[in-house]
Amino acid sequence: MRIKKLLASLGAASVFVGLAMPAQAALLIDFTDGLWTPPNDVGGLSTTRSFGGLEVTLEAWDSSGGQTADYTESNFDGPGGPGAYPECGFLACTKDGIGVQDDEVTYHDGGFTDGERLRVTFSKAVPLHSLIFLDLFGAPDDGADAEVAQVYINTSDGAGYTGTKNPGTTAGFFTGDTDNDGPVTDIGSNAFVGVTTIDFFADSAGSVDGPTNSDFALAGIRVVPIPAALPLLGYRSWRTGHGRAAQKETDGLIALKP
């Protein structure tokens, strides 16, 4: 019961803090810095990097649904260059995010395992602050649909993020959280708690039937360091008494311990 209560409290606190804390206070995992390729893991199919003690692994699947080392980093090509975008004040914007087989993750017909997909895995369960996309555009003047980037969190909680920026005149940046997912409406704030994997894709059979013109690149992920949530619980209490015992029991669920 003690561990369940602690996790429930941490979850509620991390959601509250994650939504309320300044974005710059969150841990940034930057996929525009040009350091994700070539793959560096044994087997040559994934890249693992360390961010503040958190190990982050990137994997990809190609258009036939097979795992591939062909996740890509093309040069940043937003009109006006990096200086035209506030997002490039915290993202490196050396590269145009991560795509599969070309500069983007492209729509496929079928389920999320049937076509192009990126997966990000964390070495410990973490609360998320937000997901950052590139080349995710709103509806163009020719009447086509706005593009939708789809995600599965821990392979179960689904969300779709609909682009809003003008194609051709912007870089298509979009920052997604639990408040602006759509047209999916059932993700809920708890979906950003205790996250170990995130799958990024665009398909016809996921939690939302994405438009066939959808494609996007993964630019960044912001993670809420667990200690940021602790003031709501009482930091001293957490460090002493049952808090210390509970920390031992939850080792592996705490992303960044003080």
C-alpha cells in the first residue's frame, strides 16, 4: 500500500508540475543535434545516449514494418533558417529532426507496427512534459488535410497531434502535451506519467485514422525530473522515514534522483 500511495502521489505531482513548470526547467532530449546517427549499439540497429543519468534509446522500423538502422538526420531546412524559430533557441536545429528512410516518418496504411515508426525507450520510467515535432503542418490551401503525428505511450495510451503551421512558409514545429492532443480525446494527463516507451508513427489503424498525407520528424522530448515534483509532497518527508524506504522500493521508477 505504501508504494502504491507514493506512486500515486508522485504521479499526480509530476503531472501538475509538468504542466505548470517552465519548459526550460525540464530535461531536454534533442533530436536535432546531429548526434543520433550512425547507430552505436551492439547489432547496429539503435542508438543509446545519456541525458542527466537517463539512458535514452532510439530505434526505427521501415515501410515494411521491419526494424532498420536507416533512421535519418537531414540538414535543418526551415524557411529563414534556425534564427527564424523560437524553438531553435533551445533545440540545436543543426538537423531537421529524425525521420525513417528519408527526412520524415511517413503515413502507412495499417496498424502502427506495419510501417514506418520511431521508438524511444527510457532506462527508467519518467514523467513527460511535452513532445516536439518538426515538419508537422496544418491544412494547405489546396484543401488537403492537416497532418497528424500519432504516438503510443507504453504501447497502449494513444494520441494524435494535428499540425497547425503553414506548409511552405514555416518549419512545422509543434509541441504536444496532454492538453492539445487531437482529434484523440482520451489520452488523459496520467498517460504522461511512468513512461518507458514512446512510439511515433502515422497510420490508418491507430488510436486515430490519420490523413494519408501525414508525415513529420521527431525534434525533441521534454522530461520532468522527478525531484521537480517533490515540493508538492514535502521534500524532507520524502528523504526521511518512509520516503527513504519507498525510494528503495521504487528504484528504477525514479528518473533523476537527487
